[in-house]
Amino acid sequence: MAIGWEPKWIRKRFRMGEGIEIETCVDITTGLIVCPMCVDVSKLCPSYSDPTPGVIASNALLFFNADDMFFHMKVHTKSGEFKLYEVGEEEEVEEEEAEEEELEES
């Protein structure tokens, strides 16, 4: 017995808080919403009215509600800050190790 899921994507607009409108794909079978920043929405679901049978987008994150997708999209915009923060921590650790080596040598 095999279990499968063939999504049927349709394009939909969501009005979010802060005056933002997001256009993305929704599976009409499950109601799952795709992050429009993770996939090319124009290829996955070109139509507002005719469902497009398609594959499950491999790099996409799927959400049960638009609010979760919106918070995920905010993380996309802040991802550069997180990378800078991680690099900063590594540099501090390297500086501390260098200072410890100097103390041991003297």
C-alpha cells in the first residue's frame, strides 16, 4: 500500500497586518500555504481559478495558516543579521583563544 499526495495549487492573496498583501500558492486539497520567498510562485501556481496539479516543492516550507507564513517571511528579511551575529561570536572565541595562548607562552 502506498500513500501519496498530489497537490493542486491555486494562487491566492492574503491580507496581513501592517498593510501588507501577500500573493502565494495554496493547495486546495490540504489548505497548505507555500512561502512565496522559498519558491517561484509564478511557476508553481500560475492561475487564480484553475488548480494546477504539481509536485511538492522541495525547497519550500508549507504552513497551515497565513500568520505563520508571515512570521517566516520576516525571518527571511532578518537572516543576514543572524549570520553576522554568528560570525561575530566566532571571532570573539578566536580572540579569547589567542589571548590564552599568549598568557601560557609568557
